[in-house]
Amino acid sequence: MTEETPSSRRRFLKLAGGATAAAMFLGALPRRVWAALPHLTQANNATAKALHYVDDETQAPAPHTPGQRCDGCVHYQGKPGEAWGPCAIFPGYDVNAKGWCAGFQAKS
């Protein structure tokens, strides 16, 4: 059996510390820095089709009420004024701020 030398341990600790620091730094970056998410469509997401998602709320089917837009929904996580943003209902996709789906719930 071979014992590790002190230099091997030091090297391992330096690498582990550097990797930890890098992971913490990258994890602290805003999600939007990583990459833009694909835009949601009924063609690329079965949930969007089931919830009748549309990019333009004026084209939404019943039970839509005029004025119900994604940017006024509790599930919408985009910043005010952005055209597209993430939604809790459709993880991994950006939804149109002017869009609508049957999962709409007004912000209080």
C-alpha cells in the first residue's frame, strides 16, 4: 500500500477549493446570463398545447378575458418591460409577456 505524499494532498485541496469557488461564483450569476431560453410554442411543448398557450392574448380562446396577459400572471417571472420571460408553468422556456394560457392567475 502506498501513502499519499503531502504534496498530493495539497494539490487536491487546491483543486477542490478552486472548483468550489468557481461553482459558487457561477451559481451566483443571474439565470439570464447563462443563455436565452427557447421561446414557447404549442409546437415545441405539449403542456403549452394542453393549456392553449398563445403568444398574443387577443387571439386566446375561451375562458380568456381581455387584459389577461402573461406579464400580469403570478407564474410569470420575467422583468417588467421585457418582451419574453420565464414562467413557472413552463420551465425551460420563455413565454411572451403579451401571451396567455389557461393557467393564468392574476397577480394580487
